[in-house]
Amino acid sequence: MNRKTLVLPTVVGLLAPVLAACGGVDSGGSSGDAIVVGTTDRFTATKAAPAPIDPAYAYDVGTWNILRQTVQTLMVQPRGDGEPVPEAAEKCGFTDSGNERYVCTLRKGLEFSNGDAVKASDVKFSIDRALRIQADSGVFALLSTIDTVETQGDREVIFHLKTADATFPFKLSTPVAGIVNPADYDKDKLRDGFEVDGSGPYTLKAEVKDDELVNAVFTKNSRYKGQLTPKNDKVELRSFADADEMGTALSKGDIDLMTRTMSPEQIRKLDDDSTGDIDLVEMPGLEIRYLGFNTNAPTVKTKAVRQAMAQIINRAELVAKVYGDEAQPLFSLVPATITGHSNSFFNKYGEPSDIKAKALLENAGITAPVKLTLHYTTDHYGSATKQEFEELQKQLNGSGLFDVTIQGTPWDTFREAEKKGQYDVYGMGWFPDFPDADNYLAPFLDKDNFLSLPYANAKIRGTLIPQSRREADRLTAITSLTDIQNIVADDVPVLPLWQGNQYIAARDGITGAEWALNSSSTLQLWELGRGASS
């Protein structure tokens, strides 16, 4: 029968699973055929981005979901989320009161999948490599608080930080801090193509067609030693052109499970179906969507234009018409379920008002209508993105203050154009690297931010971000985090729109689906198994 598994939040920023109905329990074994997982993520090697899954380059949820299965990190987020725990490390911790010296001791007997020993020098090599290469994806900025990496013997790694960073253990759980073998990776250049070698729970065989990874086969790594316990021997991650094609494959039994990105229509249909053999798993998500601005572009350089857009856009109407119950309006870069969230945009702008928006433009000497093109990606965030931008266009044009056109572009072209500043206004999504407010602010606002935003606020960069990172108790950091969000609401370098739930659909007999995504949308393939249908 059809069952719905609901994962509910229990503590702000932490998620714990609760079953709303029978089935989906953690009782599966590792025997049987490969578990086949569908995704609409596309993995393409291009001239501009020839190394999409090198840990020193990869910086989107899809490529990270490949790396998390294969490349081991010192720390990892535990099942059900919470503070990170040792993974490749036996133990880690700050050794000073100022949170500027962090020491990890590796597990004994760690090996890469080819049998080479994993040593402290390999950790140093991997971290130094990412910082040296400084890939234009911006992922290296996650390690920006590192000053030097020191080793003592083969098992101890010492991180000396430039400044206090209470979030550093989380950063060591991200793929950019993944441990790679110097025998496979050049210290000064990225590794082109789709080969990945590490000491994680799986090895990868990539099936590539026309420079695109169409099927990733993960096989249990017999040499793996760490925190995780794979419940299967093999998983295939199969890429589909769109949600409809992926859903058809699930219905036919060609795949066992599908994840991002399902369409709102698919989710509603599965939620309503009480007779099928597919289970829907729903959990609160930390994904956000927003508009980004090239604040150097003449069309949006004047702050009043961006503020007027913030004043006009009706988030509740946008969500209701496009996503329904699958999303909630968002009035800050920081989601409502994260410690430190503030409704800064609502506090500043209140309810949508064309009259107030008109006054903003008139006071700044801006003549309406303001002509703009809103850019979006056609194949990265799901099929509803086009409908979302049609609704944004309708709202802005309906005010009489804007003359908006919209333009959709495939992700591999879209992302490169955005990084080069070719778009004045564009839509993006963010899946957190780790569940902390800092990771919704620093990647957008700090130096070397991943959007390459020209916007720079000296108070945010020089005072507020460092101040918030000094606080190990994140409740104590709320004042500085709120100040950052208030500045963003006033300057509008980005405009938050909504935060969404996340879903998995699995056929009967697949166990562990309720654990297969954590709050950061990390795909945890090791949790999946096969069991008896109910």
C-alpha cells in the first residue's frame, strides 16, 4: 500500500525522524541487486568546467552527493543531524579557549580504496590543494579561516585558524575537505572528468556519454573504516532529463527510489494515492530560493530598484500558486528553522505594496517602468522553476513599475554566465553545506563568495561575520546574525523568496528511505537497503 513517512523537526536547526505510518523502518539487509536511485541532477564536463566532481571544485548539491559517498572527511553529520562527529578521524576538537586551534587524530588503519594508507600528510595535501587551486566555483572559501595545516606523525593533524570559527567542525564535514590520494590528484590542478578516488564507504564507476555522467555505480568499499554502516552492497544513481521521465521509471520499476527534483504535481499525486506501491517521505527542508543581483549592473545598481522589487513581490501568492504545501514564504536568507533566523525582509517591507514601491522609485529619481530580464535555469531546480518565474514576471509587471521579461537557460551555461556577471537579475537555490546560519550568510556576503557578487559590506565582512563565528553557543551569536540579515534586507544584494520541504519516493521493499536525506539535502545512500514489503 501507499504510505507517507513524515520527518518532523524537534529542535530548531535539528531534525529527527518520526514515522507517521507503518513501513520504512531500518531493517533492510545488504543483499540483493543494486538499488537504483533516480535524480534529475545533470553532471556535465564542459570546457569551462572540465572537473565537475573534483573535491577542490565541486560546489552544488548534485556533485556533492557523489563525493559524499566516495571521499571521506574528518567529520560527518550524524544520523538525524546535530553536531558533526568524527568520521575519518578518531577524535577532533578545539584545544584552546579561543577556537583557533583544532586538532584531529586519524583512525588507525585507514586506507584508500586502492590499499594505500591514509596519513595525516594526505589530509594536509587535500586541504592545501583546495586552497592553492582556488577554483572559480568558490568552494575553497569554506576553508578561508585556515591559516596553516600542521601534521605530527602519521595520524595527527593540527589546523591553525586565522580567526575563531566555531563552525569549523561543520566545514570539515563538507566534500571540499575530503581526503584525496596525492597519487591520484595533482597538487596544482583539477582532475578533469568523472573519476573519483577516496577512502569513503563506496567506490565509483562512472558511465559517461557525450561528456555527461548518466549513471554512477557505487560499490561498497571493503577497505572503508569510519562512522557509517552501509546497508547495501551496490547503488546506482541514474540521471534523468526531467521529473516526468524519472517518475515514469519509478512507476515501471526501472528504478527503486527517486529524489530531487520531483515536480509539485508528482508530490501531490503520491500524497493523495492510498493504493499504490510507492511510499512518499516528506521532511522539512533547508533549501532556499532567491533572486541574486549584479549590483554593478546599471539596471539594478540603484538600491531603490531592488528595494521596490522586495516591496512588490508577494511570496505567499507565489508559493500558493506554484508549490502549494511543498514550500513556505521566506523573509531572510536564513530559513525559519535555523537558530538565528530573523524575518528581516518582512520587518522592513511588511505586506506587498505597489504604492510603497512607487514611492521608493520616485524618491530615488527612477522613471518607471524599469526594464529588466530575470534569468533562470531550466534544468537544475525542477520543472516548476519556469512557472515560478512566470509568476514573478506577472507580479512585477502587474504593478506597472516594471517591464520584466524572463529567460531560461540550461544549468551548465547559466552557471558560467552568472559567475561572469552576465546577468543583472537571476534565480538561484541554496542547499546548505551545513545547518548553521553562518552558511546562509557568509557564502553570499563574505570575500570570495560563491556567487561572485560585487556587493561588499565592510561591517558584515570585517565585524559581524567574525563576531558570529566566535560564539560556540549559536544562541549567543543571534545578535550579530540578526544585524547581518537586517543589512541585507536594506541593501537587497539578494532577495529571498521561499524555503521548501524535501521528498523521497521509494517503492515498497526499500528500507531506510526516511534517512536517505539529511537536512542539508545530503544523499546518504548507505542508509538504503532491501526488506520485505508491507
